[in-house]
Amino acid sequence: MKVAILLVLAVNTRFVMDEFWHFTQPVYLFDGTFETIWPKKAVGYALFYELSHLIGWDASSMLMTGRLTTACLALVLTWCIYRCARALGYERVTAILAVALLLSFSNFIERGFRLRSEPLATAFAALAVLVVIRYEADRAKTLLIAGLLCGLAFVTTQKSVYFNFALGAALVVDAICMRSVTRAIKRGGLLVLGWAVAIIFYGALLGGPAMLQVLEVLFLGPVELARYGGSYYEGLDAYVWQTLLRNPLQYGLVVVGFLLSVTHLRKLDGAARIFLVYTTLLTALVFFHNQTWPYVFTMALPFLAVYGAAAVTHYLQHSKRRAAIIQGILMAIAIQSTVRNVQYLNHDNHAQLALVRFAEAQLGKDDTYFDGIGMIPSRRMEPRLWLDAQGVRKTRDEGQSSDLYSALLGAEPHLVISTYRTDSLGEVFTSVLEAKYGFLSPHIMLPLETNPKLSPAKIERAPLFNGVYDD
């Protein structure tokens, strides 16, 4: 039932700004990217979403294909978690319960299909962990394959350094627990070697002769964002409390499972010890990340779910008095999470897709548009400017000297979509829009030069995008 709900939500749920921006990147891949454009973020995910661009026949079908493709990634991830639980020695019912608990977390079932880089990276990371705990952790082949998967996760998004560090540290800690420094060095070296193969391939594929420059951007590009990115937003800690308050029973079971594993630490085998250290480090890195948006938690939840399931089966097997309580908790989780899933159907994308279809119909094949978000993945957005909080602040500060102001002054974009992001650019940009563009609909503006019948209209905040990131 939860799998069916996941697929329904993938098709129905409202899009957020980051999804449009991530999904529109294949439009520029190999057409300026790493030639005239040097993106700070890794673009491995764009290769994945290129498949959805090839399958879709227009902007809305591309978006829906992308959502369903990403939902399939979520299902791959649930399979990985099932296999991880089995590799750790848990019975089949416990492994299935881990999947059920994962799908009961509001963050995962509501965001596991989002058009972002994290779902693909998390799938690679889970496969890497599965390889390590399923097969002999000291085999060179095992470590090289795991390293390669870690590298693929990293070139999907540099945020995967959390996965990479957690797995490397877990392997080393496990070796040290066995009092073998040589084994720790060997494990770390082989893991890094496999990781480096993926990095070099990425640089050669996308950079060619400029491979070193591509790799430099890959490693140094996101440093500023990683250190200061959270300063552009306020109150992000609220999302940590949000996930805890919306999933208290699930997190409660996870904590109990952790405590049970820690108390039996000396009895754990190598695979269980690696998985415990990995999950602990990853969870700490994710929950103390300086930009704790709701989707970030999906990086740790798959691994946490295993401990929740372990806690349940432990008490069902060892405590008859507590079995009824545990069964009641499971029933409460099932009912509460399903009711929330049904309520989330109201968070639909019907108006957004209608706007995308209408806007796309106004554009010729080679026409450009601007919205600062990238809502029409079948067309090019020019200027290629992402209006996140940092982009809005920078553009406002540049004012009339910005590329955006020059483009709007010359009415270069054939269409402008008004969103809360364009509205927040300030009076300078509002005035040039009102002078050069007229409203065809409440959200779509066309140049007055080529559409003289349109009358200039005062720009008002677009109600379709009210500025709430995602509640």
C-alpha cells in the first residue's frame, strides 16, 4: 500500500523551486556546461535526468517522467535496505518491516521522489554499504566496487562526502577494533582508489582537455556554499524539529534500536559494527548540516529504519508483556502515517502543470524564457540565473549592472513567468518589467514590442508560489 501511495504522491505532489532547477539542467548539458558554464555543483544527476528528457514529449510529460523515474530510485533504495537488513543477519520479516518503517517516515514518502540530486546519490551510497556488508569487507574487489559507488555518489552531488566519510570511517574503525592498523590502511586505500576512478571518469567525460579545471570546480566550487550557505536563510532548525514531531514513534523505535546495538557492541560482527558506525556518523552529519531542508533527512532515514525494525522484533521475541505495546505502536504508525499521506494529496501540482503547459504553448522551439527557477525543461532559460536566496540578494545588489536587467531592458526573454522569486528582486526590476512586458495571464508576461495589444500591468505577488519552501 505504501509503495502505491509513493507512486501516487510522485505524480500528484506540488513541485518546489529546487526541483525545476535540477531537472532543467540537462538542457544545457554538453551545450555550454563545462565550456562556457562552470557549475559549482556536481552535474552527475543531470545525466540521469537526461533520460526523462528523452522520454518526455513536452515539458509536463518530462516532469512527470522524471518524478516516476525518481520514485523508482526510491524503490531501488528500499530494496537495498531490505538486502542490508538481511546481510546483517535479520530475518525476512524484520527486513520487510525496515522497508515499511522507511515508507512511514513523512520525509521519505513525501520527498523520496523529488527531482533533486540526493535520491540518486543515496541509492549509490546504499549500494556501496550493501556491497561492503554483504561480501567480505577485506576483499580488494569489494572495496574497489564500494569505492566506485561512493565516487558515483560524489559526482552526483558533493554532499555525498557525508556518505563517503561515514563509510570510510566505519571501515577503519572496524579494522581498529580488530587491532589491525595494516587492515585499516588497506581498506581506506582501496576505497579511495575506487572512488578516484569515478572522479577521473567524470572529469574526462565532461571536461576532456579541461579535465583538471572540471575537477577543481568539483572540489572547490561548493566550499563557500557548504560553509556559509545556511546564512542566506533563517529558521532552518525548525525543519529538524518538524521531522521529529511528525514522526515521533518512528524515531523512538530507532533510538531504542540504536541503544540495543550499542549495549551489545562487543557481540556485533564486522558487518553490524560497520553499519552501526556508518549510520551513526551519517546521521550526525545530516542532522547538524547547516542547511537542514526537509529533503536532507532522506539521506539518513533509510539506514535508521533498520534499527527501528530491529527494536520491534527484539521486543516481540523477548518480551511477551511488551509485545502488545509494540504492536500498538506499529498500528499507530500505520494509521497516522497513512492519514497524513492521504491529506498530502491536497498538496497537488495541477495548477503548476497547467501553467507550465500554457507557458510552453506560447514559446517557439528556439524561444527563450525567464523565471529564475527553470519551470519549462523543454526550453532554454536566458539569462541562466538561479534565483535562490543567494541569487536574489546578488542580483538585487547588482541592480542595473546585472545581466538580468540588461536582458529585460532589451526584452530578450520571449516570455517571463512571475513567481515570488521574481517579485522579490525589488523596484528596479519591477519597473523594467512593467515598462517592457505585459501580462497575458496572471503569471505570464510577454514583450510589449511583439505583443502591442497587451497593456502593461502592475506586478503583484503571484499567489501560485507563495514563498513557502515546502511544508
